[in-house]
Amino acid sequence: MPVYEYKVVPAPRKGEKAKGVKTPEARFAHAVETAINALAAEGWEYLRADFLPSDERSGLTGTSTQWRNLLVFRRPGAGADFAVRPLAAPAAGEPPVAQPLPPPDRAEAPKD
């Protein structure tokens, strides 16, 4: 399984002016297209857009939740195969962490 590295950037908040692009929707689409094409030129593949919450300070002691639009990109990483790293053992008094199952032996025939 290939290993990917990911890049997440904020989505444009307003449209960009361009020749022949007149409506607000078209300007916004042009801004998103420009952002995607700029990262594609660097080898990043557009994966998806996400809408996620972000807790931010509001005033001296308060917080508020702001929702952010993000563009997610990926490209193949340096490793050719997926490597599973062992999980650290839980500290004394902590509940155990579920361990991943080992991969099935493909040479073994299924048992009926």
C-alpha cells in the first residue's frame, strides 16, 4: 500500500477577478481552481474539501467556534510500502490500547 504525505490549506474566502469571469460564483470557482492548479504544479493531487470547527479566543476569557473550509491535497511519500509502527505500551493504570491484527497469510487456503 502506498504511503502519502498530505497538505491542508485554507480554501479561498472570496473570488478573484479574471478576464471573462463576471459573476460572483464564477469568480469564486476561478479562485478555487487557481489554488488547486498552483499546488498541482508542485506535484500535489487534490483529494477533498473539508469543513471543520476551530475553537478560537473571543475576548479575554471566552472562546467561540469558527468553522473553516480547508482543501486537502496528497502526493506519494518517500516510502514505497505502508509500514506499521508498534504502539507504545500503556502506562500503569491506563486501559490497554487495541493492537492491529497481523496481515493474513495469503499462502494459506481458507478453512471451511
